[in-house]
Amino acid sequence: MGLQRGTTGKARNKCGGTETGNRGAPALFCCGPLEVTVSAPCPVLRDKVAEGLSLYNVPWAPPRRSVALDVIEADVRVPLGRGTYLSCARMQVDATDDGLRATSPSGTTCSAATGGDRWTITVPQAIDARVLIDIEDAVGLVLTTSWRWLGWVPLHAGAVVGDGCCALLTAPSGGGKTTLTAALIRRGWRTLGDDKLLLRPSGSGRPEVRALQHHFNLHPHTGRWFPEVGDLERLPTYSTWTEKRKVRIEDIWPGHAGEQGTPTHLVLISRRQDITGLGLTRLGHGDVLSALLHQAVIPNDRAIARQVLSTLAAAAQRLQGVRVEIGPEAYADPNCVAPLEAMLR
């Protein structure tokens, strides 16, 4: 079943602070080191793309790389590719003579010309739920690929900073990054986010990490341990795949959102049903590197793969590693993270 097309869609301009109206005028979004201009005549498509780009709400100072993103409708169906550059859950990305082209089962495609300054997302004219899901993936591809081309490595990780320490928090999706971050925030730490970061070597050779998002994805049961989050059940779920709710960090913990740090530690989180409290063990550099590799995506392009691997390997050599095993009710004790803090500081 096709989705009804709206007529009043608006897209927030993250750089200029204004909004586009109903005529489909290009909208501008700042996503870390990128300045993305979106052109999409269809309000449904424009709003879907804006929904993805607006998540990156941490302001970065210029200079930023300009990227144009056109979203169009067409009835031309492109066969699903082989994924020679990158293979994702629903998207196959292939290198072409002209740049990159991603294909997906819904018929949605995403392509970039050589140089990466202009991207095009093409969708079938019958817009349904599958198309909207694939648009989310396409927007993610535009951003992550463009960030890598600028020398940044996107990480699926959180980070906290305090007292000269910056700890990367790593775990699989749903593995506990957000809850541990919240436990540290209420003890005075600041956070760069719980899910998405950018990493690269600084001019001194030390790793540098930057924030992209100043919101958390919290499960309603978090309120058992952190009453300050309020009644999360009243908020809508942000995805059909999760019960989590999206909240702004500053709305709950004012003054605790940071923008950058020099990583000193890596924390590898795992859940344990058979323990109470937290268990802590040291990690070697090999385990730290393994944890970083599991939080990054490495395309099948030699130059990009070399850049990503060298960045992660150099960072791993400078980070002290800690494994944190967390019992199911550990956070009922507000002081449970004190031993971890002592180890980090």
C-alpha cells in the first residue's frame, strides 16, 4: 500500500536556523564536518531525509565540506548489485566507473559521482514502508562514506569525558552503552553521545574523537534506576525495531553534553545474568583493537580500508582497556560505577 503524500512538510535547516516551506526549496543540514544541501520535490521524501539528517545536532565550526543530495522519483528499476564496495543488511554498494552506486530490494538506489560532492537517491514512484526504510540506509551511506573520505572513522560507540580522561564505551547494539553512560553522567561525567562518534588522528598523532549527536536512546525501564529521565512510556518509539525513546541529553542532565575529547581508555561492556554489581578486568592492546574493529565498518576499497585500519590500530596502542561485566540490577546501587571510575582516573 502506498503512503499518502503530505503537502506541508518542513525540513529544519541545521546551519542557518530557518525552515524550508512547501515548495521544495533546498534545505541545509550540518552533519559534523559536512554541510548537506537537500533537494527533494516530494514532501514525504524530503521529510524522511530531513528526519535522518536532523539527528546530527552537534554544531561543528567551519570549514565544512559541501555535499549536494538530490532525491528523485523514477520508475526505472536497477538490479540488486553484488556489494563489491560494501554489503549491508538491505543494501549492496558497488564501485562503478563513475563513483559508487547502492541498490536495495525496494528499488531505491543511491549513487555518488566521483569526488563525492553530489549524491542522488532515486526511489520508485510507489512509495511504501520498504522504500522509507531504504531511504534511511541511503542517508546513512551518504554520511558515513563522506566522513571517511574526509579522513574520519565513524564509530558505533559512546564516550564520556572527565578529569582529563576520555573513555570510549563499546558494546553491540542493545549491549548497555547508554545505561552505563547515564550512570557516569549522574556522577559528574560529560558525554559525547551514546551511539555515534567520529575518530581520527590529531596533528600530534594522538586520537581525536568528536560528537555527532546530543541525544540518547533510552529504554523505558531505565527509569527504575534513573528517575530523572521521567516517564518515557509517554514518548513515541523512534523506530519499529525497538522500544527505546529518543531524548535530548541537555533536557535531563543540563551541562553534561560534550563535543570532543582525546581518548585515553576503551571500555568493553558485557551483560552477565549470574553476577551482582560490576566486574572489572584489564584488556590488552589486542583486545582493545578487536573491540574497535567491531564498532567500525571497513569498505572493500584498499585506500579507505588502509585509512580505517591504520587509524584504529594507532588508537588502540594509546588506549588502556577495561572489560566491564554488568549484572541485571547493578544500577540499583548509584555507587556501582565507583570502581570503574577509579580505574579510569
